[in-house]
Amino acid sequence: MAWLKVVDALKAPVGTTVTVKGWVRTRRDSKADGGLSFVAVHDGTCFDAMQTVCKGTLPNYADEIAKLTTHCAVEITGVASLTPKGGIELQVDPATGGSVTIHGLVDNPDAYPIQPKQHTMEFLREQAHLRVRTNTFGAVARVRSTLSMAIHRFFHERTFFYVHTPIITASDCEGAGQMFRVSTLDIANPPRVGAAPKEARSTSESTPSSPSSPPCYMGDIAPASPHADTPIDFSHDFFGKESHLTVSGQLNVETYCCALSRVYTFGPTFRAENSNTSRHLAEFWMIEPEIAFATLKEDADLAEEFIKYLVNAVLTERADDMKFFDERIEKGLLARLTHVLESPFRRLPYTEAIAILEAAIAGGKKFEFPIKWGADLQSEHERYLTEEHFKQPVILMNYPKDIKAFYMRLNDPGTDGAPGDTVAAMDVLVPGIGEIIGGSQREERLDVLDRRIAEMNLPAKEYWWYRDLRRYGTVPHAGFGLGFERLILFVTGMQNIRDVIPFPRAPKQAEF
RNA sequence: UCCCCGAUAGCUCAAUGGUAGAGCGAUCGGCUGUUAACCGAUAGGUUCUAGGUUCGAGUCCUAGUCGGGGAGCCA
């Protein structure tokens, strides 16, 4: 007798004795053959469950087996045989060594939240600790894992090195959005500039409840502090300066790129934006490759090859789950992904995109927001381009410099016939999601970079180490960021980003 | 953060300002190599919270909390 994962047990030779361990998906009873129960068991190793046929002659049939409900934990031994439809099931008969062991019943099955029926995503989100036992969330979890592995494999096969960029940053120059503060200061009574520093509130080894622990204020904190208007003195904080959770590993990974040539990060990223949408999370995972001796064209080539590699990986490695998504989550998903695999991504200069949108408006297309050269595209404009006009992924390139970040490389005047200055930035737009990748060629010329930092009133001093890269052996380089959860939405057809990460963090949402 | 919509049984949803309902799920029984099984019965309610209007509020008003769709920000 061998304990097999369900994925392997479903391929067991007829006649062999097999043990499976997992959770009951459904139980149905029959009076045939003197009484028997069909108990479907899944262990998460594949989409399908193993059907077991438990005979009424089993010693614990009436007391235990006939009472099994959804998600009871069981261990079942039986003989592999063919179902009338040709699949593999286990015949569980005490006469041939069959047995059913209950590891854990479900208390009060009447009120168990997960039932053998269709639930809404919103409800399951409130049961995040249990939802992974359902078909949909099990499939999402397997696809997510498969994509993670494929990402590392893609880069590994191309001599990229995986760089662990920091989660905590005391650099104030990442500039990609609102940040979460990281601090060990007493939030109710922080040290103020000019005030006498409090001793022994030192960050590292302070005892959890020292005798001098601060008073606990109910309601509003720090009532009527005489120093309330004085800035907080962060020199007393853990890092001796303000620090935050990272919003991007890009600036750090650029340093490694300028030594290892081809690198990437893949880790969690944090944005404290008050974004309440189905496409934003406060904590999400991002993949950021960076390539040296490369221009925007190589960057776009890499992005396209990357997306196609990942789509292909998930189609071939998780065919069972993808079939489910195609049937139950988004009809036509497989056709859409196959189309993405087979068609080249449309490269489109921003300046040309504006012309297409203006022509569309002239042709009667209505947009909520006006469009003109120099303005950023709205979601509706991006959707029009990728979903209606081209009906395929689009790589928009060379945006006006005034709407993009300081580190993006300034293009030569007149690139693409643009009426103003542009930078070598690109966004990959995909039908159904919109922007999935944002990237650029980085400004490698120190004088141009300094001009941009000054133009945008950024704290030049903070960028000393970033500027060093341009002083010591500078090189053209480029990279992009891919939001991992948006990729999962794209390949699964799931609608809400909170349903493709195990425990979503969003405004007012950090349960579990 | 802004606009719109919503919150009633374990779940999905009904209920003219006047007796709280159905389907699914659960429990019990029947039938059946079943697989979203089917048939019958039973149990299951502080109608999100706090105020208010009213003889009377699930229903109307105010505030709040949470959820959904869209927008902004972005990945």
C-alpha cells in the first residue's frame, strides 16, 4: 500500500492498492450493493478530486463515513479501478484491505462557511483561511506558484541573477507613491527637534514594558503636547533617519545591474495609496528586471518574451486549472491567451497613439476625458487602444517627459515626430487589465540626470549613490516592473486582485 | 479620496410603512454507480451599528461601519 498524492493516485494502475489523504469535497450515498457512499477527496495537488467508493460493510460506515461533510479530513485506502466513464477511482472494501480513517470532522456543518455550492468571491474573501479549499482558489494558488517558478526559470535560463533588494528603505528617493512609515519611536510622544532627548528609549534593546513606558491615551493621541508643532526628531529613530517600506526595488537593482549585467528582483512592495479598486493592493509582489548595455527596444523585447514565456508555462504546466478558468471564470480565456502567444505585441509611439485617439474621436468615439499630446492616457484610452483598436497587447513607447519619472532617459528632440520632449519609457497594455508593465531606458548621462533632478525639485543629495553609477563606468541600461498579481489576473481571468493573493492587504483590510 | 449601488437564515436573494419568505446548504427519511444528483419533511432570524420620524420601520430620514462597480493614483 502506497500513500500517493491525488495527482499521482489518479494515474495509478488498475488493481493497485492506494492510500490518499486529504479533505472531503462531496459525499453522496447509495443503497446499491447493500449500501455505499461516494466520497470525493482532494489534497490540492491537482484540480481533480479522487472519487472513493466506500462500502457499507466498512466497520465505521454508519458512525463515521455516512456522516462525512465537506472538508472533513480523511485518509482512505482502496483498490484503484475504472469508473464507468473510464477514470480512476478507489474501491474501499474491507474484504480487500480498504479502510477509512477520519482525522478531523467539521464541527457544526450547518454553519460551516464553505459549502458544496457556488459562493461569491466577496464572501470567500472574508473566509481567506478557508477559501483556498475551493476549486477556484486552489487553482489560483497553483497557478500563482507555477508562475513564480517560471519567472525564476525564465531569468535563470538567460543568465540573469536574482537580487534581494531591501524591504525597508531609509532613502526618500524611490518616488513611486505614498509610503508606509517604519519606526520604533513612541507614536504618542515622539522626540521633537530641539527638545532634550529622552534617554533609554533607544531603539534596539528597550524592554517591552519599561517603568518609564508612556501613558496610554484613549482616543486622540498626544493631547496638548507643548511640542506638537515642532518637527519630530528622527535622529532618535531606529535607523537615525526616517524610514519606510519600499515602493520599488529599481534604484537598488540598478546598482547590481551595473556590475552583474543582467539582474532581477522579485519581492513584496508596499504602497500606502488609498486606492480602492479591483487592480490595486497595499502589499503586492513585483518583478523588476534590469539589463545593462540595452536600450528601450531590448527592454520591450524582453518584456514581450517574458509575458509569452509565462503564458506558455501556465498553459502547459497547469492545463487542468486553466481549463477550469476557461469554463467557469472567463469564457474564451484559452483562446485569448493563445492569441497573445501567437501575435507580436504592437509597438506604438505615444505620439502615434494620440493621433489614433484623436482620429477615433473625429470618427465619433466618445471618451469621458479629453486627449491631447502631453497628457497622460486615461484608463479608457488605454483600453480603447488594446481592446478595440488593436485587439492585442500594445507596447506604448516614448512618452512626454513631463509626465514621467526623473530617471527615464531623455530622447533626442523630434523622436517619433513628437512636438515636445519625450523620454524612453514604455507601458505594456493588455486587454482586460490595462497597464501590466511599466518600464524605461534609464538616463545614463550624469549631466542630463542632474538637470532632470533639478527640474523636478528632487533632493539631489539623497541620490548620491545613484549618481555614482553615472560617474563610475556608466552604461546604457533599461528595465521594467511587472505587477505579479496583475499578471495572475491576466492569465486566470479573475476579476479582483484581492482574489489572486492569499491574504490581501488593502485600505481597511488586513484581516488574517 | 470622489461618484453610484448595496447590507435580511450558514450562502444567494424576496418581502405596498402593517404576521419574516424561497432556493441552495445542514439534519432526518426515501430513491439512486452517484458526481452542481433527485424526491419528501424538519430545524434555522437582535433584518450591519447608533440615533430619529411614526400608532406601527426590514422598508422612510441622519450619521457611521463594511462590501461592490466606476474614477483618480499606479504595478
